[in-house]
Amino acid sequence: MNKKLLLLFGLVLVIVSGCSGTSKFDELKTQAEAHYAVGDYVSALAVYNKALDEKEDAEVRTESTRIKGEVERIKEVMRMYNGIKDAGTSAKNIYTPAEAVKYAQTLNKILTEMEAFDVSSNDNPGFYIGQLVKSSDFTNAKIKTGLLEVNQSLGISGKNAYEATQELIAEMDALLTKYELRKGFAAVQ
């Protein structure tokens, strides 16, 4: 009887210890999903990778790969977003037409990159950029950027370079305020 009880206890111990890895895996998978749901993309990726350290799983591997790609795309969105902000900050004291033209060219390059951003993947960065570039606000900002460049380079603006630049800075700030970043984007570096 003792041998049977000992054998049964050993069998239960083997089963329980075998399940603990799966339990840890499931717990990590749930944590990763929760991080992703609140926009904590970097933590979601790290926790999915920890889950994969526990147990190889095709579904989790796919999610990890997808989120890794999404994080890279968020970094690209942040580069463009910060580029617009930084250009505006640098342009606060523009007084010459040549400086205004350079500011407009910098903005135009970033706006063109936004238009070329792949929005077909239906991920968070694609949705954000897609929504932004399809807006009339974006179209207006792009037109005003082009007008600043042309008018200041040809000297045909009714406004001096400072006034014209300040108006465009305000236009770009309003655009980025209206289409604020999605939750969690700013935390991705």
C-alpha cells in the first residue's frame, strides 16, 4: 500500500511540476496581452518573449513578431512626429525668407514621408497615420507648407518671413494636437 501511495504521490508531483511551466507560460501570455491592450507595446513584447522562453508556441511567436514590427513602425511615426515638433521649435525665431523656405522644405519632406507610410497593415501606427493623412487638416497643412516655400522663395508673400512661419508653426501644432498620438506611442523610443 505504501508503495502505491508513494507511486501515486510521485505521479501527482510529476504532473503538477509539468503543469507549472504551462501555468507560468499562460500567465505571461495573459500579462503580455494586458500590456498590449493598454498601449504598453514595449512591455508586451518583452513579456511575450519571456513566455517564449518558458515554452515555444506558434501563436505567441506570431504575436511577438507582429508586435516587434509594430514597435519599429511606432518608432518611425515618432521620428516624423518629433521631426515636425522639433522643426517648429527651431523655427520660432525665423526672420529671413531663406530660413522660412528651409523650414517649409523640412516640413514638406516629413509630410511626404507620412503620405508614403504604409497604412495597409491595419496596425496602430498605420491607423494613426492613415487617419492623419486622409484628413482635410493634413491637406491644408501640406498646401500651406508649399505656399510658404514658394511665396518666401519668390518674395511674393504679403507677410514677412517671421509672420508666415509663425502661422505655419501654429497650423502644424493644431494638426498634431487634433490628431494626438495613440496611447503608448510616446513611450516607444
